[in-house]
Amino acid sequence: KDADVVHADRIDAADFRARFIDARLPCCIDGAQHGWKASGAWQTTQLLARLGSTRRCRIDDRPDDTVSLAAFLDYCPHTTDSRPRYVFDGKLPFDLAADYAAPPLVEQPGDNLFGLIEAPPAHRWLLIGGPRSGTGLHVDPLLTSAWNALVVGRKLWALFPPATSSAE
């Protein structure tokens, strides 16, 4: 079954919580990025101008593997790697935080459990990749829920209900 698609302006928070959050079902929210500065400000040239070409980015979720933003953005369109690398950085989103906001449907009052943890895990990530890049099939290692937004380009996501076995 395909994941449900809901429009951000056509569902209220209580209905969304009951249908998806409490039921632990994946969905796609159309229109959640309306008004985001990121939608026009995160093209390659704008990111380089804003963050600087020498800004180091974490690669493939490996803490000690970094590359300059300029070198990485040059690599993306030209790579022929069978498994292209991608930026997976937990610090960059804070520099860009004014450009986006969590959709109100997924960030509701009382949901900030990270405030209860002395050393909360990184909970904002910026991923940048070229054609064929991305993670393989996985379960979030912290067993959290997440929302993802595509700002530039296109990407294919596969969403599975929590009860799906790895054999399926």
C-alpha cells in the first residue's frame, strides 16, 4: 500500500496525530514547506556564499570524515561512484535554522522529549547528495520518528509501516 499523502492545509493537528503519529504510520505531507526561505536559498551557489567554500561537512555519517563544502558540491554532479557519498551533517542545520521550520503538524506542544535528556542526541541533520546517493534501508538507530523535507532536486523515499519485517 502506498503511504497516505495529506496536504498541510487540509488536516488539523488532532486528526494528524490520531491518524499518523499515534498510529505510528508513515505519510507524506504536501505543502509543509510553504513559505520556507530554504526553498529558494539553498541552491549550490547560495549555500557556498552563505557558509563559505572552506566550511567542513561531515560525510556519510562518519564523525571523522569531512570535506570542504566546495569540494563536495563539485564532486556531486561528476561522480561515477557506484555508491556516491553524501553530506550527513548535524551542525549545518543550526547555521541555516532561520530558513526552515518543523511543520506544525509534527512539532506540537509537549512533544519535545529532548528537553528531558541531559545530553540530547543531534536531532537536526542536513543531507546533501548527488544522483544515486543516500542511505540504504534502515531503522533509525535511536528509534525516533522523523520528518524529512526535500528542498532542492528530487529523491525517492521508501516508507514502510513499523511492523514490516526485513524479509519483506
